[in-house]
Amino acid sequence: MIAGDIVEIVRRSRWGGIIDMHPRERGVLISRTYIGYDPVYSQWEVFIKGKIELRSEKSLVRINKDD
């Protein structure tokens, strides 16, 4: 993931599965604030509904594919 990517925010259960939410929130990655040894523990600032929120990478799913 890189800054500027559009992501969906998902909720995960304690065992790691995705809890189905409708509609899912979408946001834009602003910057990475913490780089974890394992990428799922990295923290990102995400622009959601006019506010900037701090989210872990394990709760973000990238939806644009620019590769």
C-alpha cells in the first residue's frame, strides 16, 4: 500500500475473519505513521468522511489496482 490508495475499512473478529458490514466505509491513505515488523501491524492515517483517522493495515483493503 502507498499513500493515495483508495481503501475499504473492514472490521475483523478476534480470530481474524472479516465481519461483514454494509455499506463499508471507504477512505484515502494519507501517510504511514508506524512501520511494524509484520506489515499488518503498520499504522496509517486515513481520510474518511472529512476526518483523518488512525487505522492499522490489517483493517484496510486496497480497492484500486494501479500495479
